[in-house]
Amino acid sequence: MKLLIIGGVAGGASAATRARRLSETAEIVMFERGPDVSFANCGLPYHIGGEIKDRNKLLVTTPAKLHERFNLDVRVRSSVLAIDRTQKTVHVRELNTGREYDESYDKLILAPGAAPLRPSLPGIDLPGIHTLRNLPDMDRIKAIVDAGAKSAIVIGAGFIGLEMVENLIHRGVQTTVVELQDQVLPPLDREMTTPLAEVLAAKAKGVTLLLSESAEGFESADEEIVVQLKSGKRLQAPLVILGIGVKPENQLAIAAGLEVGPRGGIRVNEQLQTSDPDIYAVGDAIEVRDVISDSPTQVPLAGPANRQGRLAADHIFGKQVRYRGTQGTAIVGLFGKTAALTGASEKSLQRSGIPYRMVYIHPAHHAGYYPGAQAMALKLLFTPDDGRILGAQAVGGEGVDKRIDVIAVAIQAKMTVFDLEEVELAYSPQFGSAKDPVNMAGFVAANLLRGDHPQIDVAAYEKLAGDDQPFLLDVRTADEFNAGHIPGATNISIDVLRAHLDELPRGRDIVAYCQVGQRGYLATRILLQAGFRVRNLSGGYKTYLLWHPAEAK
Amino acid sequence: MKLLIIGGVAGGASAATRARRLSETAEIVMFERGPDVSFANCGLPYHIGGEIKDRNKLLVTTPAKLHERFNLDVRVRSSVLAIDRTQKTVHVRELNTGREYDESYDKLILAPGAAPLRPSLPGIDLPGIHTLRNLPDMDRIKAIVDAGAKSAIVIGAGFIGLEMVENLIHRGVQTTVVELQDQVLPPLDREMTTPLAEVLAAKAKGVTLLLSESAEGFESADEEIVVQLKSGKRLQAPLVILGIGVKPENQLAIAAGLEVGPRGGIRVNEQLQTSDPDIYAVGDAIEVRDVISDSPTQVPLAGPANRQGRLAADHIFGKQVRYRGTQGTAIVGLFGKTAALTGASEKSLQRSGIPYRMVYIHPAHHAGYYPGAQAMALKLLFTPDDGRILGAQAVGGEGVDKRIDVIAVAIQAKMTVFDLEEVELAYSPQFGSAKDPVNMAGFVAANLLRGDHPQIDVAAYEKLAGDDQPFLLDVRTADEFNAGHIPGATNISIDVLRAHLDELPRGRDIVAYCQVGQRGYLATRILLQAGFRVRNLSGGYKTYLLWHPAEAK
Ligand SMILES: Cc1cc2nc3c(=O)[nH]c(=O)nc-3n(C[C@H](O)[C@H](O)[C@H](O)COP(=O)(O)OP(=O)(O)OC[C@H]3O[C@@H](n4cnc5c(N)ncnc54)[C@H](O)[C@@H]3O)c2cc1C
Ligand SMILES: Cc1cc2nc3c(=O)[nH]c(=O)nc-3n(C[C@H](O)[C@H](O)[C@H](O)COP(=O)(O)OP(=O)(O)OC[C@H]3O[C@@H](n4cnc5c(N)ncnc54)[C@H](O)[C@@H]3O)c2cc1C
Ligand SMILES: CC(C)(COP(=O)(O)OP(=O)(O)OC[C@H]1O[C@@H](n2cnc3c(N)ncnc32)[C@H](O)[C@@H]1OP(=O)(O)O)[C@@H](O)C(=O)NCCC(=O)NCCS
Ligand SMILES: CC(C)(COP(=O)(O)OP(=O)(O)OC[C@H]1O[C@@H](n2cnc3c(N)ncnc32)[C@H](O)[C@@H]1OP(=O)(O)O)[C@@H](O)C(=O)NCCC(=O)NCCS
């Protein structure tokens, strides 16, 4: 068996090492265009920021070590230029020497990754405009920061863009973020990104966030870059970083006549075979099945890339495998805040036309009575009929990663919100709560589906106007009410509500709310049983403020 | 509907509030013998230790608030003395006044909890010997510490015992721990507790740990307590805390003729009804079904107690419910270390005669290249045939809670180790790894079951003697080998192994090992394919040191 692998990082290197473990006799050659294999892409921003001091730490392993330990033939600075499927060869150029040659294969794995998008805007190729994919990119950006750059412009507020902002600020670089959409971190639903926008705004002297704004062109001036924005604004800085997404490296595949999807991802079956069964493809370059929508998508993440590489090797060496699809579990840290998601977002469900219900809660990450409890906002999406979990998003501090991971497994297991009610998690005051946030989300969602706890979310509430306008009941204390409330609300504290039922309208919809939803729920129960038509505003005033951050004082 | 509830803390108060949400009209009376309801039992040690400064924080709510918000009739200092099932009444004594009365019920929930064990040893009732269950207990212990106690003796190294040790040390109290078994934290398998014993030993000046030792009697001397130990040793301190377990408060139930199990837990069905369908029981007082062994057990934990209380109320108010059993997910923090478990331990599987396989791994809690990665030891138990997860234990620092919670959900979902291979968790360098510890455990276990990765564990290895004695191959570097190795091992580094196959015995079993198992696995693959009979020592030298901590230097 002669196995060639194109691309030597997450997907490629994982396939190569797994292949060797499965077969001592296979001839395994791995081609990598760049100077390094097996590097920690995900660590690049943190070396620029100084968190990861030693550059060598980013090299998880080296060609020499892979040869020594795994008997792999690793060829760096070697670009595969073409695949000849009839001859079963690839055509390779040694970038250092210019030498070109063919190499034959029995099986071929494509793991070329995805390249940062560089839209064809005027001036896009000016020096000073950078993307970040590998160590040479990182070195170039770091050199500019090390040389004393005082400011930078990051275009795109996705995962990599935000990580760059954090790390540039760590280095004392004033950073302007330009994002086309009206929110940071577009994979999340907009309201869930409010805490991130706030933490950026809190870096008052360091970060400028420009939403609903885009770059239209670039010029050079004073050895810096001027970015022209759609609004007419002009920004100038010595360093511009593009973080607006990636596109699959599919040129080889297309030229070889392999199928690709509409957004460019190489098409593979559940065994990760392309339309040519001797050619596999893995990682950022491929189209995967979204486990929620069951439709093709592209999810450039390291975990899936690594596991796909392993599975491709498995299949080549005769194992039964089935890639289950990707659910898009992802996370980012930003100045001490954490945002994470798994499964579908509300907007992706809307795009796919999948019916859903949802709840918001705002639990503490561990028992409130133990010092240091940090609040998080947790949004849970599920099917309206049987409560199967479709997705979750959480934003907060500590403990966000844990809850999203727990729900990620629940999604994999096709669990329902009724299962979340019963989840038995580890509890001791510094680690969680007797009713963990995951249980709470389950309770609130299950109560909704059982009809015990009718809820309305902020967006739906705000769409009601005129005759549909409900009576809005704030059941918090007078102090809480006076510190800020939803316009038009009447305040009757939950603790005296039973005595004031005669002040509430019969025959008109009521929406109750409190700070996080819990007292609003109790009010809803009281009023329902007293014959009122009432719903609770899911997640309460805290969720309202996610939609209307400007109203927070 | 008139609902009486006996016990006003985790199970009882949760049932009461849930019942009110389900019915505004029910008459709900909750009896509590002590002065407080709804208090944070789990926080008691941390108020003694000073971590939770404000005693009021331990009162999650109060009778007055429960009355105001939930219209509950909460009667503290009210002990229920008897249940008359034919009259459907309970007999109550007001402890403050001595007044006694009967109260009738339609439905009754028993949530009396479990009382700390106080074995009938000579002198057990001496003042100075304390148990910790409620705020008055805590106040008494704290007063002794506040008064300047220099030393204390904690009998029992379970969850509460260890938490007391940590908190006493925080207060500068020299503490001796006496534990009957040969390990701390008996619910865990012994080797997994080694890091805890080490962290206790590291408090050289503060903690003395006496294992396989027990108290046989108590005397008073110099206004202190002298503890006589089985070994003949005598310890003296002004404060003795008993933390040797709890027993269900079943007297009322027994007197009323309700069924109890062999260890005293009140018997309930899946709807939490006792043998009298109008009487429910929840929490520490009951016998539950162990979800792994499917046999009755007692698991005194707050999460299950809370959820059972909620379910009992549900059933009373007409909902379909089914308590799924308890899997015993629990956690403890000890001087910065964390130990947690879910599902069955190895010894509990042995006790139940359930066949199992297991693996050990020693992953870092997040990407190794990002600063601050903390190692953990993770033990995964699963069925030999289909790989269904039976249990997991982890000991380390950060990230232990997350992995045990993830596996806890996997157990609930009846997932297999093959599912763990595919778990898609949130990865960014400060939160995890592209191949998370949970994936890694899945890989190692799945490789075992697929026959690709034969493994042997330390205990089994050490049982092999004489002709069965395998050739022991250490595939680490010479430096690692010289720094400490398993007696009898031959050192051939993994990186030169392929060139030294002729030095290995054919026709004799080989056991390979490295530091954590990963290189040993590769060696196993190389040797297997070269026709050797070889197994990898699961978890490598680090696991060996869990069994033989004295050999660590
Ligand atoms: C800055 C940054 C931060 C990230 N952070 C995270 C994170 O926190 N969490 C997360 O899950 N993911 C993160 N990712 C994404 C993650 O790194 C990728 O999903 C993963 O590396 C994809 O693996 P891959 O093998 O498909 O592609 P890559 O890792 O990109 O490897 C592909 C390799 O193939 C080589 N190649 C391409 N074409 C050829 C050719 N024709 N001939 C030879 N070689 C070729 C390329 O040079 C490249 O090195 C991050 C990515 C970046 C850039
Ligand atoms: C110090 C300590 C630390 C703990 N730490 C943890 C932890 O970290 N994690 C965890 O999961 N669990 C922990 N627990 C266990 C947890 O607190 C219990 O599992 C939980 O409280 C059980 O709830 P319950 O309602 O069954 O009983 P309890 O909470 O004990 O409440 C029962 C109440 O019933 C009252 N009562 C009993 N009989 C009568 C009667 N006849 N009449 C009137 N009242 C009566 C008692 O006074 C008692 O207050 C800890 C417990 C203690 C004591
Ligand atoms: C590191 C890399 C070369 C893969 O190498 P690898 O040998 O598969 O190493 P890993 O560290 O992933 O270990 C996984 C293997 O070791 C085994 N293993 C791990 N711990 C083990 C233990 N304690 N005992 C026994 N086996 C163990 C696993 O079973 C698995 O083997 P398998 O795939 O045959 O089941 C590749 O993932 C890579 O290049 N990574 C860096 C790039 C990258 O991922 N970038 C994106 C993220 S920043
Ligand atoms: C606090 C206590 C009285 C229970 O009160 P509770 O009203 O059930 O309150 P919780 O805080 O547990 O909240 C859970 C309820 O609020 C609802 N809820 C929580 N957050 C919500 C939100 N954001 N929006 C709407 N509803 C919410 C849940 O659905 C659940 O209601 P349900 O049971 O009807 O589904 C009881 O658990 C107790 O006494 N605890 C302290 C003792 C203890 O547990 N000790 C051991 C651990 S230290």
C-alpha cells in the first residue's frame, strides 16, 4: 500500500500517524507546501500576543520526529500541483529547488485545508495587509507588532478576528475591528454576542468596534495602510489583518474532476471518500453533513479535521467507519469572557426552515453561595414536538465550556430537554449547583413543552403592536424596577402578586417578566391558575438587555 | 389537596416549591425539625474554613420568604413523631413549646435525609466529638476553631471528611485524618486516590493521614478528646469530627410499616412512592436504583435529592414521571486538586459481578502548547462486549469536572466508547484539545475492544509471576528510564525500536510501557505487526506510580 497525503497539519498529520499505527509496511508520504507540519494553528494568535512565549511550542511535532517515530516520509516545501487519477500519480514541485516530479499512489488523502479569504478589493495586495494561517504569517504579523506598531485594523470579528483583537490589545496595540454584520461572532445569534461587544467596548482606550461596516479598498500612506470603509470612513494603521473567513483549498480537486459543493467544499461520502473512491478528503477542505439540518455545510474546525484524518486512514486500512457529520461545537475566549456554541443557532434553523422553540436562562456557573460565582447567559434550542436538542449557545465566564460540552454530547446522543432535566452532573459548591445550569435549561424548556410554562421571547414580544400589545407585568421589586425596566411595564412584585390579581386585565394577553425569568415563571403559574392569559418573557430583563444593551445603566 | 412534607431542605423544599407551582390551591405544610430550612448543607465546611464568610449566604431561603413567595406553611422546630397511615395524619411536636398535635394529609412526602453515623463506641457522646449536618453543628465546630483550637482529628476520609480537612487547614488547625480503609475517598478506586493522598502529605506541617486505622474509643483529658485507635495509637485534640458516613432517617417510615431496604433506605418505586402510594419519599432517606448495576443502593447527594423532590411533587399533581435511578456523579476539591467520578467504580463492578474492561490515560486539561495545562488521570470503565460506558474517575486540577460531566451524560445516554471517539467538544487552546481527553479515552478504549491495542493494567501485570512473567519493555528515553522505571524493565526507546526487534523475545509475552501509554501503544502496534505477543501497560509509568507512589522521586 502506498499512501500519499497532501497537507501536513491537523487532518493530514492525523491521517499519517494513524495510518502508520495501522500498517507498519505501508509506504506513507506526506506533502506539505509550507515549511512546517503539525503546527498548532489555533495557537498562532497567542504567540503574537505573548501568551505562548516559545515559538517552538507551536510545533507539535517535526518532519524529523515524524520520520523517526512513525517512519513517515514527510516532504515540506513540497507543493502538489496536480493529480492524475488515471495514472494514479500526483505531480509535485519542490519549492526550494524548483524540481518537479511525479509520485504514484494506491490511495490518496487530500488534507489541504482552507485558505483565508482575500476579496478582490483595490489595494488588497499591499504589504501590510495580512492573513493568519501558518507560522510564516504569524512571524510577519508579530514582527510588525514587535517593531512597535501602535495600531491595527482587524477586518472580520469571527473567532480568529476576535482572538487577534485580544492578543493585539495584550501587546498594547490599539485595534479597530470592522465587521460587515451587525454583530461580532456571526455563528452566534446576535443577542448572545452582546456581552462580547460590551467587553470590547469596556477596553475603552484600546478597541474600536465598527459593526455593519466593511472595507471597500486599501491604499498606502506614510508607510501605513489606509482602509476605505463603505460608510466613507477612512482608517489608517501599519497593520491590517483580514479575518473574514476561509475557503476550501479545492483547486487540485476541481482540476482532477472531483466533485465539490456549491460553496467549494470537496464532496465526500460518510467514509470520507471523494467521488473517486481511491481519493479521500478531510478537514477544512471538505463539505460535511450538518448533524442538525442534515444538509451539506463547511465547518473549519480542528477537532473534526483531526478525527476525519483518523477515520480516512481507518477506512483505507480496512476498517468500517462512518463519519457522523459535524455539529459545529466551537468556543472563543475574549478578555476573560467565554462564548461557545454547539449545534444549530436560531438563525441557522430559520435558514433551514427547521421548526424550533427556545429558552434563555442566566444561571451562575457554580453555587451562588460560594464566592466567585460568575453569571452566564445560556440559550437552548429544541424541537417543538419532542424536545430534541437542536443547539445551545452560552456566553459568560468560567463554566461556559463545560455546559456547552455537556450539551454537545446530549446533541450527539439525540437527547431531549426532558433528558436534560435528569442529567446527573458533579456537584460541590465550587464546581456547580445541585440543579446545574444544564438541568435548569432542561426544566425551563420541558415546562414550556409540557404547557406549564408558556413563554415568549424578546424578539417575538417586540413584534406585538397595536391590539396585540400585551399587558406587561414586571414582578421584580420596586428597586429593581426603578433601576431599569422594559418600557410600558407595570410593577407588581411577585411576593404581593396574589393579593393584586384584581389589578390585572382579564381578556387581554399578559406578559410577565423578572430579572432572569424565574420569578416571571412563578407569576405565570399564579396567573394561569387564576385564569389569566399569560406568558413569561424568557430569560427576563437580562435577556431584554441582550437585545437592548444601550438601556443598561 | 393537602400535602405534608417532612424535612425542609434539599428534597423537601424542592418538592414544596414545585408543588406550589403546580397548584395554587393545594394546602402545603412543610415540617422541619431544625431551626432552618433550605440551607446549603454542601457549603457548611466552607463557612468553617472562612471561604464563605457570610453565614446568611448558607440560607438559600427562609420560612418567611417561602411563605411570602410560595404561600407555603413552613413549620421549623417541628418534629414529626409518627405517621398514622389509616387516619392519614402525622403527629407533630413543636420543639420550642412542647406542644403536640396531629395534622392530616392527602399526600405525604418524606424528605428526612440521613443522619451522620455515630458508632456506639465508648465515649462517643463526649462533648468535643462532632458531626456536621446542619447550621447548629457548623456553629459548634466553628466556635471551637474560632476559639483557637490548634489541632483536630477527622475520622473518615470521605467527601465531607476531606472537605473538613481542607477547611481546618485553611484555618491553621493541624489535622489528623483517620480512615478505616487503605485509601482516602472510598467511592473511588484506590489507585485513583493517590494524588489526593499526595496532596495531603504535601501539607507536611498540617495534615497527618492515618489509613487502615480506626477509632475504638474516646476519653476526655485536659478538656480535650483522646481518640484510641485500633493500632494502639492515641491521638489528642480539642476537636473531633466524625465523617464516616450517613444512615437514612427511616425511623418514622419503619414505625409506620413502610418498606425499607437492607441498608435502611426507604423503598420507593420509580414514581418515588413508598409501599403506601399516598406516601412518597425522596433524598438521602431512600433506596435508589443504581443505573449501572440495576440494583438498589443509597446515594446521599444533593442533585438527586433535589430532582427527586421535584418529581414526587410532579407525580402527586398528576404528571407522568419516572425516576431513572442514580449514577453517583460526585466531586470534591482538595487543596487545588479535584477528584470526581460518575457511574460505577472498578470495585463496585467487581462487587456486582459485572464484566468490564478499563483504560487509564493522563491527558492535559487543555492544549499542551498553551501555558497552564494541568495533567489529570482519567480511568474509564466499559463493557467488554459492546463498549457501553460503565463509569469514569478523574483526578487532577482544572477540567476534571468537565470531563466527568461529559462522561456522565454519555452514561445517561447509554453511549459506548465508540461514541466517545466521535464526541465533538469545544476546542480552543485555553479550553481543551483538538482531541479532547474524552476523545482520547474513547480512542484508547475503542482500540482495545477492536483488538488493535491489547492492554494490561498494573494490577493484572503484577499478578503475573514465574513462567507467566512477561518481558517488560520500557520504550521511553534513557533519561526517563534512569529517572525511575518498573523493576525488571529493559529500555529500548520507541524511536529506535524498529531497529532492535531482534533483541526481543519471540514466544514470550511482552508488556510494553512508556510514561502515559501513548508510546507504549505505538510500540505495541509495531511489535504486534512484527509477530510478537505484546500488550501495552495501560496508562504507563504514571499509572504504575498511582499504585506505587513511594517509588516516585
Ligand atoms: C489562527 C487560527 C486559529 C484557529 N483556532 C482554532 C480553534 O481555536 N479551534 C478550532 O477548532 N480550530 C481553530 N482553527 C482552525 C483549525 O486550525 C483548522 O480547522 C484545522 O487546522 C484544519 O485542518 P486541515 O488539516 O484541514 O488544514 P490545515 O491545518 O490548514 O492544513 C492544511 C495544510 O495543507 C497544506 N497544503 C494545501 N495545499 C497543498 C498542496 N497542494 N500541496 C502541499 N500542501 C498543501 C497547507 O500548506 C496547510 O499547511 C484555527 C485556525 C487558524 C488559522
Ligand atoms: C457537610 C455536608 C456537605 C455536603 N456536600 C455535598 C456536596 O458537595 N455535593 C452533594 O451532592 N451533596 C453534598 N452533601 C449531601 C447533601 O447535602 C444531601 O444529599 C442532601 O441535602 C439530601 O437532601 P435531603 O432533603 O434528602 O436531606 P437533608 O438535606 O438532610 O434534609 C432533611 C431534613 O429533614 C429534617 N428532618 C428529619 N426528620 C425529621 C422529622 N421527623 N421531622 C421534621 N424534620 C425532620 C432534618 O432536620 C433535615 O434538615 C453534603 C452534606 C453535608 C452534610
Ligand atoms: C499530533 C498529530 C501529528 C497526530 O499525532 P497522533 O500520533 O495521532 O497523536 P495524538 O497526540 O493525537 O494521539 C492520539 C493517538 O494516541 C493514542 N493515545 C493517546 N493517549 C494514549 C494513552 N494514554 N495510551 C495509549 N494510547 C494513547 C490514541 O489512541 C491515538 O491513537 P489512534 O488514533 O491510533 O487511536 C496531528 O494531530 C497534528 O499534527 N496535530 C497538530 C496540528 C493540529 O491539530 N492543528 C489544529 C489544532 S491547533
Ligand atoms: C431552593 C429550593 C427551596 C428550591 O426552590 P425552587 O423554587 O425550586 O428554586 P430553584 O432555584 O431550584 O429553581 C428551579 C425552578 O425555577 C425554574 N427556573 C430556574 N431558572 C429559571 C429561569 N431563568 N426562567 C424560568 N424558570 C426558571 C425552574 O424551571 C425550576 O422550576 P420547576 O421545578 O417548576 O421546573 C430548594 O432546592 C432548597 O431548599 N435548596 C437548598 C438546599 C439544598 O439543595 N441543599 C443541598 C445542596 S447545598
